[in-house]
Amino acid sequence: MLTIGHKEYELQFTMPVWKEFEDQICLVDELDGVLNKKGRLIKIAQMVAIMSVEQPCATERIFRDMQPSDVRVIVAEIRNVIREALKMKVKQGEDKVVDEVLEEIQKKGTQAD
């Protein structure tokens, strides 16, 4: 949960958010480049607006409410939310790592046959 100004924002990174993120901002792999270029401050506010659970959020309001001391915290939260969403869920098998999501998909696929 982020607090910007006096408003709290809960961020999420779902498939629709990911698509909007790529359409409006950049590919996830290009995030570091965007965060190190001129114009990044408005992009950070735009990322919060896109990733906010409570949509729609106005980028201009988020930007206006941001303080310079908030920027690093906001960027860290954006990165953390994306990282957690993209993290492969694994379980330890007999001397191997197993992708739980892939295993579940494969089970459902064989049941359908």
C-alpha cells in the first residue's frame, strides 16, 4: 500500500494491467531504462494510475500529490509488485524444482483428453 499525498493506493499487476502498462509506458524489460530517462517522474505517476486497484486514477493528481521524497518509495513498490506478480511459484520435488502453475495446467490438460 502506497500513500501519496493523503491518498492510499494499492497496486496490482494483472494481465489487463500488464497490457495497459505495455500500451502506455513500456515493456517490463524496459522499465529500468524508462526510470532512468528524462520524463520519468510523470511516467511514475502514470504507472501508479495504471496499476492502482482503484481505477481510474488521474495521473495528474498523483503527480501533483507526489513529493520528491516519495519517488524512491513509489518506484520500489512498483518494482516489488511487478516482481511478485511475475515470480514463478515453485515447490521442491525429488531433487528438482517444479513450476506449480505449469504442473496444474498440465494436469488440467490431461484431464480434458
